[in-house]
Amino acid sequence: MNRRDLSRLPKAHLHLHFTGSMRHSTLVELALRHRVQLPESLVSEWPPALRATDERGWFRFQRLYDLARSVLQTPEDLRRLVRETAEDEAAEGSGWLEIQVDPSGYAHRFGGLTATAELVLDAVREAERATGIGIGVVIAANRTRHPLDARTLARLAAHYAGQGVVGFGLSNDERRGRPYEFERAFRIAKRAGLLSAPHGGELQGPESVRPCIDLLGADRIGHGVRAVEDPRLVERIAERGITLEVCPASNVSLGVAGSAGDVPVRGLFEAGVPIALGADDPLLFGSRLTAQYELVRSEHGFDDAELAELARSSIRGSAAPPGVRKQLLEGVDDWLAAPA
């Protein structure tokens, strides 16, 4: 059976972490340049074997992420990462990208939080001009740090609302840092008109999803797949139109699901939940956005019309400007209307 090329399907990518978007070849090259010693799991044995459903596994995952971050030592390194990420997204069919960054992880090297945010935003503008795709920045707090740090980041995000920052997130191990501790930070961001996009429902079940909705006013939820353990919660997510950023390859790599077929994409889709497929951290999981659509096609039997609807959900759930959103949605219709 002939199938349409999924790399040509216009889509938005809403779940991509900053360091995790780096090309593997760039990681190796920068590590050599800056004399950063990488473990074999990030060099000859890449992509690494990961499992993060226990705290030891999550610590290893986070350690590899931190090692990868350490190769970004100059402003040009950071600009290169953003430019190459935008090039890769364009090749994947993304017309709009929202990249998530915690400036705290880079501030010591680039002159503080504000200077880091401005460097990222400037790099984003350069990449937009070079590739033609739109890019928004989601500033994310780290739930393993003090809630006061999150409020500082929320104020930073609010300051740059309308200047490239489109949302506020909450990431890292959801078994630590309860959502209620970050409620004030999200209120600051929401008052500035930013999207609320916390992580939840990945390492923990529905109990980590509900407070994202009730306390943090989630417009989107990073992952959220374990909401399926509570059918009433799934109904509520569907009724509110909260987009779940589902990352199949990531879920398998981290042990959240035993296989790509176990990621509950079909059940969530048929329940009416808006789904935006995401690659999460291609640097650690070894696959980018189109591969997530391929997995859903092969493992869950999604036909082209259903895959087109997933792409529409990603676009509707984004912070893309109305003109960009209209153009992308029309592109999805054109893709579906073309012969397979």
C-alpha cells in the first residue's frame, strides 16, 4: 500500500528540550574541541540504553543530559545548536517549533539568567531567518530546585512574553517537587499570557496529571500518557481540549512503556484527546519527530487521515501566530489531498 511521505506532512513540534535537540555529531565534535570526556554511551554505544522508572535510572539519564550540556561552552556553540535544530526540524516537516529551555543550566557560562535568555532568543531569531520555520521558546523551571527559583524564571519568561517566549514549563523528575509548590510561578506566567506546559503523567500516574490541570492551569501537558489509568481524567482532558505532548520513543527508552505499541496513543486519540507527537530528546533517544509519526503508523495502525489529524492537533495546540497556523493547517489538507 502506498503511503504519503510523513516528512512532508506539515506539523508543529511542541516537546523538544534544548540540549536534547543537539545532533549527535555536534556533541562529539564539541566534546573534542572543548576537551570534554564523554562516556562510551554517548559516543560509540550511542544511543544510550536508558531506563528511568526508578530514581537510579533517572539519575543516570540526567547525568548524561548534564554531560551533553557541558559541551556548550561558547555563544557560537549555542547558536550552532539552535541553527542545526531548526534545519533538522525543517527537514522533518515542522513549520513551527517550540523549544524548551531552563536558562539556569547555562547561566553560569553565559552571564546570568537574563543574558542567557537573550542569547537564546537572538539565536532563535537567526535560525528563523536562516530556515524559514517559526520558533517559540518555552522557559521551564526544574522541579528538583526550590520553588523560588521557579518564580524567578516565571518573571523572566513574563518579561520576554511577546518577544519570542511563548510558554512556561516544569520539567525533571516528577516524583520530586509537587505541582502545588509551583502554583505561584505559573500564575505569574499565565498573567503574562504565556501557555502553561508542565510535565506530568510520565513517571507517575494520574495523580501527577490532575494538579497540572487544577493548580497550574495546564494548556498542554508534557507526556501525560498515564492519564489513561483514569478514564474520567481522560474525559476531562478531552473536554477541556488540553493537548498531550506524547513522545513514543522517549516513553519506550525510559521504561514508561514496554514497547511503542504499549504507548496509549490510539486510546487517547479515540477518546478525543488532542495529541501533539514529540521527540523529547533526540540526542539521547536517537530519533526525531517524523520517526514518532512512523511509529504511530506502524505500531498503532494510524492511516494518513488520522496522522493528518495528529498534525492538526499539534498546530492547534501551539502558540504559533494565526497566519502561521492557517498556513500549516492548509498544508496538512494539501498533503492529505495529494495522491499517496
